[in-house]
Amino acid sequence: MKIDSFAIILMEIRDKERIPASRLKAKTTRNRFQPLLDSGIVVLERAGAGQRYRLYHPKGLENFIQSQFPNGLEPPALSHTVPRNRAVLYKKDAHGAKSSHLPLFVRGFQGAQLNWNERTLPVADLTVLAGGTGFCLARNSRWSFPGTVVTVENSEVFFHIEKIIPLTGLAIYTGGRISKLLLKWLSSDVMKEAVFIHAGDYDPVGLQDFLRLSMACPGRVTLYEPDNLEVLFARYANHERLEDQSKVLCTLRTCSDDVILKHLKLMDKYNGGVDQEALLSDL
């Protein structure tokens, strides 16, 4: 995890007792620093032709640091993947940390099972018994599957995927965007015998995930496109999908992939994107 730039500022004024005013260039940093000025812990003074901040109450600064960084300014030695609990200790915020584990919910058909050396997870049997099953995907996961894998963005389609895509061997519920950890596993050597179908929303984000998966697993990924795709656009296109995802849409317009270009034309023609739940309308 990178050290918070504000923590670096605090370390400097704690250790040197003075820092040039020019060190606080960013408005967000100045806003975070302002309580130190308001309380008199730090004072702004002239220094030659410029200005500088001078530490006036070291004990007050230590109390402020403790309130902002409960585990200290210097983070412990961390790998590039930071467990969320370590992020809470350091910054009181788990959302910026990458997770080293991912709970995955899967469904299986046609006798599908995940394999790890001599161990197996009978996904198809558990799907018949309980509707699906789950497992913990870790960065060093060696689970493998040699068949057709369908990545499904939304839950309702996930629970009917075998009716929509009969070729499905293993269905993975992504719950939105495909995570980096899931993408790493799907593109790893243990999954080299798998082929992929991406079933996502027909909007910029859904297309971007298809593109991400295609780049990670070149030559092995297709996008699920029903025969009546244009009919679905004509019936269910939602303009808000394009407004909310305008930045992603602009990025996709620079892409030369034929599948992407085909869908961009449909989005332009019907002025919107389509939620994949529209696939359920014909069941």
C-alpha cells in the first residue's frame, strides 16, 4: 500500500519542525492540514521571500496524528496486495485495499466439477441439491475447469443461465464488474483449457468487462448475443445507462474490436443500453 501523501507531510513537520508552505500544493491536503492551524498546533510564518509552517505544539501534533492514523504514520511492511483489515488499522478505511481472497458463487451443469490435484468440488451435483455452491478464491488458487465457463453479471440471469445458454458448464456470478482476482484466476495456467462466454449487461460497462476478459484470455472469449438482440434494444434500451457510463463509453469508441463496434452502433441507434435481465423476457 502506498503511503498517504498527507502522512508524509505530517512526518516531515514532526521530524523537521518546519516545512515550506509550498509543500501543501493540493487543496485536499491543505484542507486536511487546516485543523492544525486552527488549533495553533502549527503556525504559518514568513521565511525569506516565502512562507513556511512551523510546529508550535509537538504534543498536540502527536494527538492529531493518533486521531488520523491510529496505527502510526509509517505503515508496516506490506505486499502489493493489502488485506482490508491492515488498511483499517493504517487509514481507518478498508475500501482502498485489494483483497487476497474472493468468495465465489458458482453453478454447474453436465457433470461439472472443479479439480485441484486429487480433490474435486462437485459443482453440478451441488447445483441440483442446493441451487449452486461457493468457494473461496485465493491468489494461489489451483482449482481448474476444462469446459465452457460463463461469467454472469446479474443474479436473476445467473439462476436461469442454463436455459439461456444451454452450453454452460460452469457459471460464475460476478455480481457486477469482474474483479481483478477473478480475472487473474481465469487467465491462469490452471484454467488454460477453459473457454469463456461473457454474459453481462449490454451497456458500456458490460462491454468493457467482455473486453477485459478477452484481453486476458485471447482467442477464448465470446460475448453472449441472443438472436433477437436488436429487438431487445428496441424494446428496452435505457438512455441513463449511457449517461451514467459516459467515460467508459468514450473509451470504448477508441476500440477496433468488431463485437464492440457492433454494440456501439446498437447503443447509438437506440440511444441506450440494455440490462441483461431483458434476456428473461423470452423464457
